[in-house]
Amino acid sequence: MKKMLLGLALGLLTFVGVSSLTPAFAQTDGSFQAGSFGDTSAAGGLGVSGAWEEASGGLIDMIKTFINWILGMLGLVALVLCLYAGFKITTAGGDEKKVTDGKTILKNAGIGLAIIALSWMIVSLIFWIIGGVTGS
């Protein structure tokens, strides 16, 4: 019983920790910025062509978007591994090997999440420096 509660606590802690890393985009004020897809004053009257030109931004923005997408997918994989580890610990049923395996998976997934967060910060820093140098 003690091990099951420990597994549930670890799984819940992992879920809360990982889910708190993502920003809450739903809490915006709902206003559109100039050049956004809802702005009808941009070129062409509909705002689509001007917004697409701003969104495309060039090769550097495309590379940054691709890297962020890959890091997001890796973060999703690490989250699934954390949930799997919590499930494995919870359903171990007293088998010490399953508990140990679950803890190992959870530890490795946590290290992976830390590496993903660090690499995102490094990529953002590099692109911020590139933007400062090129003036974009």
C-alpha cells in the first residue's frame, strides 16, 4: 500500500510539474495585434497576404520554428515516458523490479526534460543573438 501511494504521488508530481511548464495561452485579452490574421487593414483589405508575409519571415524563422517543433515533440515523448513510469510504479503490485524500473524510467525522463529545456534556452539565446546582429 505504501509503495502504491508513493507511485501515485510520484506520478501526480510528475504530471503537475510537467504541465506547469507550458504557458496558458487561453488567458489572453483576445485583442489582435497589427499584422495578425484578424487585422483587416493590412495589404489586400483582407489582411491575409500581409500576415502571411510577416509569418513567413525567412529562413531563420523557419529553422527556429522547426527546432522548436522538434523540441516540443521530444518534450511530449518525455511526458509520455513520465506517465508510463508512474503507471509502472503504481501497478507494480509489490514487485521490487517493476518499481525500480519505473523509478529508473522516471529519473531518465526527468533528465531528458531538463536537457530539452536547456537546449530550448540555448537555441532561443542563439537566435536572439543572431536577431541582434542582423537587426531583425
